[in-house]
Amino acid sequence: QHRNGNMVDVLVHEAPLYSADGEQWGWMSSVLDISERKRMEKVAQQQQRQLEASGRLMAVGEVASTLAHELNQPLGALSGFATGLLNRLEKQDIALQDVRPVVSRIQQMADRAGNIIRRINAFARKREMQQEHIHLPGLIKQRLQPSFNLRDLTWKLPDAAVWVLGDSTLLEHAFRNLTQNALDWSHPLPAR
């Protein structure tokens, strides 16, 4: 602290002083004012945080642009199932045992839409990407397979462990998009 009360950051170097016969008789110290270096480090850290925030905003923007694409399918299916069920109920053209599978499918589509929104919210709230070692087949089995099993889809996952370094939310998002796009654009094979 200066006499005027200003606080400064300093770096103190100390070295023992020895006589010719090897006896320590004192210390030599030097004090360096590193306030400017500390100030520059703080500025650099602040700029890094701003860059990370900008990067997150850009990533959230990209994810948000695909959100409509991802939600379109489950919401369209929800609407279709609900409309079909209402029409059959109004015509009294459906047995009670036939209602359960339709309502179950509506619930699954609603859950899928909710999961999409939760994933996007979780990603948006993250301060930075959470890179971790991820067992890729396990991620696909746990998060993707259940939501696509109702479709005519065959999963061929490797038996061997496949580990990647990445963000599980972004990886899930990428694989979900790939799978959904493949389903949307695939055509049934002709019968042989």
C-alpha cells in the first residue's frame, strides 16, 4: 500500500546473503510493482469471458434455429393423433380398448417435445460446453433409441466401446437431427 493509500500488486524476490565463510548474515529483497500486469490479466480474462459468452450465444442461436425443425415432427404427430381421436370419438367409431394406444402415442410425442425443450434450455443455461468422455453407443441407447423405437428403424451399434470427448447435449442433438433427417427422407425399399 502506497503512502497515499493506493493498493498495488507486487512481486517480492528474496535471496539470502552469505559471508565468504558461508554464514548467512542477511537478506536481499526486491519489490516489483506488477499492478499493470495484473490489470492486463484481468482485462484478458474479461475479454475471454466475453468471447465465451458470444460463442454460447452463437451456439444457442444455431440450436434455436433447429428447434422448430425438431419440434415440428412431434407437435405435428400430436396434432394428428389428437384430431384423429377426436373425430373417431365424435363419430362414436372407436372402442375403448383402441383409445389407450392412441393416448399412449400422444403422451410419448408430448414427452419427446418436452425433452427437446429441456435439452435446449439446459444447453442455453450452461456457462460453457461441458466436455467429457462419453460412451457414444451408450448415449444413443439411453437418449435416442427409446424415442425412435416406435418407428421402423433398425439400430446397429458397435459391440466395442466407442469413447469420444464432447458435450453430451450437443452430441445428442446432432445424432437426433441425423436420425430424424434420415427417417424424414428415407423411402421404403421395394419388395423383392
